[in-house]
Amino acid sequence: GYTPHWVYISEIVESMTLIIIGQDLKGNNEEKECLKNIEEQIKSQILENYYGYILSLENSYTMISFIDKLPGLVHFILVDRTYNRVLAPRISPLIGHKLKTGATVIAEQTNHIKSRLWDMFYQSQTFLAKGYYEMIMKSGQFQYSFKLWFEQEPNGQPLTIKEQVSKDPKKPINRSFYKELQNRLFPQSKFENRKKIRCYELYCLYLGILSSKDIQRNNQQLIELLLRQPN
């Protein structure tokens, strides 16, 4: 038969909603207070651990800001693996502003770019698992670019990677993986404070017509725009 359920809904931050579904509750003040406490704990954890990601969702960056400076760039994702922060513009369809198209065409192009981004991320992680820290590969009409690097704070000096480290196939690529990679590449005995080392990843989706030199030059310029120049 039908079992009645209750639903607790609350907005954590803009574009992020908490939904709790349960049963066998009476809906009294004590239970409501308990749910409110759960909401506050979840919100606190999200803001603490994924604050950068939330900022990226609310960020005003659009690809239009980069098209003139970085020709051929379709989309990018910058990841700060040290603090688990992500910076990425909104996904925009490959349509000129003077071209009139319907919502269906825009949605199709946007979804196509999303599928390319997921594939790029998968391919990049596959190369990373084999110990490669940079990658450029062709995929249809697009090219994937991936770069992982470490910097020494506070001046952002890139650290030289001298060892190729392959991942244990039984372990996932998660936060622990990046910490272990940093420990392996830069032993603590060489640095007074390991917290001064930052780990970054840059994922870029380009049009297929660009040369590898153009992509590398664009990547470096993009890093300068995102990390070096004051906002």
C-alpha cells in the first residue's frame, strides 16, 4: 500500500537546494529543530570544503571575456587541488552573437560541449594515472589540453617535476592521490613548510585547427590571467 512520506526542503546557497525525504515523523517542534540543525551542519561543511566551487557557479566569467585574447579556446576549467577550488566560466554555445538561432540549437550545442568536457576530463585523468602531467590530444573537431603543475608560494614559482609517478590501479584519483603525489615529488626535507606548495590543474577545450604551440601559448597566457593578475 501507499506509505506517507514527509519532505524537508531548504536552499543552502543559490543554485543548491537541500531535500530530505523520510517517514514516521510527527512534525513537532523538536523534530523541526533537529532538521534545522542538520541543515546548518550541511551548509557549514559545504561552505568550508566547496566554497571555491560555489564561487565558480556564481562567477561572472563568460567565454566572451577570453575569446579575443585566446582564439580557439572553447572552454576551460582551473582546479586548485590544494584547496579544492574550481574556476570555470559558464558553458556557451559556439554561435556568433549576430546569428539568430532557436533554443533547441543552443541547447544541442551546449550539451555537445558538455559531453566533450566530460570526455576530456576522463582522458586527462587516464593520462595522469599513467604518470603524465601534460597532454594534448585531438578528438573530432576539438582538441583536449591538460596540465598539472606545482607552485611555491608566495611568488608562484613553478616547481620542476623530475619523476613520473604512476597511480596504483586499485586507488581512485581523489584528494589523497594529489597529496601523495606531492609528497613523492617534493619530500618534506626539501621545504620548511609544505603548506606553501600549491597544486593546480588546467583543463582546456580548443578547436581542432590550433597547433600545439598555439595551445601551449594560450594555456600559459590563461594561467597568467587567472592566477597572476589582480581581480
